[in-house]
Amino acid sequence: MPTKKPNAEQVWKEFEDQLAPRLRLRTIDRVVYSHLVRHSRLEGKLRLRFSLTWLARGTALCTHTVREAVRRLIGHRVLRLVQRSKEGHVVEVRIPNEVRAARPRQSARRLLSRTRASDFDDLDWLRHQALRRTIHVREGGRCFYCLSRLTPATRCLDHVVPRAEFGDNSCRNLVSCCQGCNSKKKDIPATDFLRWLHRERRLTDLELAARFRSLDALTAGKLRPRVPAEWLRLRERM
Ligand SMILES: [Zn+2]
């Protein structure tokens, strides 16, 4: 996808002076990001298809290390995973002034008065028990996949896009589900797993269609858990 080439000098300065320190990027993440920007945006391409082998060779790192770096960059919304396949991954590479966290910090008062979009984007929903609980509450006590009733003893959290495929810990990628679905799904794409449940007669036609709609809403960020305001205020002081 051709796009206007940004000013390379400006990109580099904003990356060094604002983005990297604000996100506290590790040295490895800086190296990987620079390599990806070099081969995408500085070539006038918004998206880049690459393999981990190519990235590892270009940065003189091992594939495991670059995989972890790409996952973190996706988590920071510096990269957006568009597609994954056996041939490689397609990501959208964002330059510093397109990344929300790189912009000058707003006052806490103003931040709290907004819709908390950035709060949601930045959160690691696996990290705190209070946040994990809100994911379970969002699903209303039913498995996101098979709709079976859940109890605190039978429920667990599942990565819709597996961690091995750069899936992050955002509320767009975590769902509450039963242990049976969690162990059967493994690395199967969520849509394929839902179709399998349908073939197994665990979901009706209507339920399958509704599950697909919920999955779309989830990945679009429309299924937002209710986070207690007190928790967000506490986080703001951290
Ligand atoms: Zn289930």
C-alpha cells in the first residue's frame, strides 16, 4: 500500500526523543522497530510483509528474540498485526507521531475526564486480578466460545490470538471461557474453532452467527469491560 514518505530526520528525532523514552523501549525493541520502519514507511509503504527469519537476519538477533520484540511493539500499538500466515506476517508500521503514547502527556485531571481510550489501550489485563475479573464479568458468566455456564471454579481466560502469534494481553484479545474450550482451541484461529463447535452441534446456526458478531466487536475494541473508576484513579497515581 503506497503512502507518502515521511520526513526521515523528523521520524528519527521523534523516535529517539519521545517515543522510545515514553514507552521505555528496550534496546532490542528499538533495533527491531528501526529495521521495520526502514523497510516500510521510509520506502513509502504503510504495511510490511515479513518473516521472523528475515527480521532476525537483518537485526543480527535470534528469531525468538525478534518475536518477543514484535509482540511488545504490537502491545504498544507501534505495530498493528494485519495478517498472519505461513508465508509471514503483515504489520502496519506506525511512525512516532501516529502513536498515541508518544504525544505530550495530558494532565491527570483531563485524562480522567475523557473516555479513557488510552487507558484501555495501555492496560495489561492479565496483570491484575481486578482486571481479569472484569473480563469474566463482561462475558456475563458464559463461555465466549461455546456459551456454556461458567463458575469461578470452571472459568479461565483465553488469548483469542495466541501469544505465539503475537497476541497481546489487551481486552480485545482476552475472553472468558470454559476450560474445555481453552484446552481444545490452543493455536486454532477463533473463527475456525467456532465453526468446529458448530459442526460438533455445540452451537446452533443462530448462535454461530452471533459468536462471529461478538468476535468482530471484540477485536474492534467495542466490547469494553467495565473497569472501576477507583482503579483507574489509583493507576494514574502509580
Ligand atoms: Zn466453552
